[in-house]
Amino acid sequence: MSEDFTFGIEEEFFLADAATGRSPASATLDAFHEAAADHVEPASHELLKGQVEVQSGPDTDLDAAHASLRAMRAELSRIADGHGLSLFAAGSHPLAVEDEQHTTDRPRYRQLEEQFGAIAARSMVCAMHIHVAVPEPDARIALMNRVTPYLPLFLALSTSSPFWRAEDSRLKGFRLAAFSEWPRMGLPELFAEQSQYDRFVARLVDAKVMENASFVWWLIRPSNKYPTLELRVCDSCTRLDDAVAIAALYRSLLAALHRRPAVNAGFGPVERGIAAENVWQAQRAGIGARFIDPAGEGTVSVAEMLEGALALCAEDAER
């Protein structure tokens, strides 16, 4: 097991017409993406043309990741401005509607559009994904289970999606409500070891339900591409400082759980059910939520759960 816990941050952004705030024309978005590909090497497409993604790392230096992401945000904003567009980070697009969306012309995305129809068109959401290196497959599965009680905390700290289709959703985090229409979403299933997860993936692939494990969209998952445990619960963070701080907390928590194998070792169906309810509370109230206390009776505030997480991983964060 590597003690470095190398990490990388993926940020997804929206593009809006600078004058109206609505979804831009397809040709304008094509021109933006062509320029972005020439000037920002990690910039990549997402399902909808009105989205763009960048990645940092892999790295061990938080300041370096911050500087890299800040430079990419600035350059993409400059390119967007040159095309009459605004680039912004949020979990949902406040003004977008599905009939104005344009699917990216890539085989994977056309396949998703064909398979999911209107659900794909309604995916007007952006997330932040955080990868932390966990090279041993069985350790990856164990840590996925044991960090699940903290997923509601990460969502609460990142909620930035109160608006949907020009209306106040009255939720702090509507993104997961929209994304819940997709299959293989939500909390991960319970697996005792990597071989069980592999059998699950193989069964779905054999049944031609999906092509590979990248079509599993849980709120946390073993990455199909990297030897990492990928946190996917977070909204795209408007403030870069928030994004990097959340990544630092996730990295430190995984290190602490690896160092202290007894913590959350008994995670099972009851604890998973409590985590699922707490995710909903985070969607509804963000940092104002009260969570069912996974370790006792009653409820705790987001601040109290955060303090507990910081105390647990203080030694690892310092290291």
C-alpha cells in the first residue's frame, strides 16, 4: 500500500451564453471546444456540449493542484469570453432546459443518448470527482465501504445546485436528484472483496447492460481507468479553495482509515441505510443538515460531523 495517497481532481464546468445565461448554440460550443483543446491540454468533452472538464495531477502537493486548476479555470474563462460565453462552476445549470441541449458527438455519448433518451438530455449537472491512489484492489473495496458514512458530509460541504430549469428547487443540492434517474447511481453495493465486485461487473457486462465498469456511476467507486478510489458525490465547487480543501479532507480520511482498520470495520446494511438517509438530508439542507449519528443515537450537525472527521484524520492531514 502506497503511503503517498496520490490524488487528482476532476472539475466539470458549464458554459452559458454571456448575454442571456441560457444554453448556447451548438456551433458556438463547437468553436469553444476546438479552441480549448488547443490551449488547455487536459480539457475534455462531457455528455453535453455545454460542459467542459479539466483534471489535475496525479500529485501529492495541494498547492500545486490549486495552482494548476486555477490556471486552467482562468484560461478556459478567457477562451469562453472570446466566444461570447460565460464559464461557471455549479452543480446544476440555473437556467438550462433539456430541449436546448446538444449531445457531444462521440461514440460513448451517442450511445448514452440512444440508451437513456430524455434522461440523458436532462443531465444538466456538473460534479467534482476526486481520485486517491489505493493500489491494492481489496484495500480499495474495504476503504470504499468504510468511508461511505462520510459521503453525506462531502456532499453537504460542496452543495452548489439549488436551481433547476429556472426555478428554486428548495433543495441545496438538486444535482443528485436529477442524476438519480440514471441506473447504477447512489451508494455503492456492499462487497466484501474485489472478487465480488468483479463478478458484479462481469455479470452486467455479459448481459450487455453496460460495456465496462465506467458505466457504474455510484457516488464512490473503484476507478475503471486508474488504481484509485474515486469520490463522485460532490457538486462542482464554485470556489476553487473549497474544491481543494474537500480533496484534502478526502485524501486524509482515506489515509486515516487505512492506518486505523478498526474504524467503521462493521459497516453493513444498517449503516448503509443510515448513510443513504444522510445523503438525502445533505441534498435538502446542505451545511444546515442534521445527520443521523452513525456512531450513536440522535443526530449531529454537519459541523459536528466535520469536527469528528478532522479529529480522526488530524495526524494524516499533518503528514
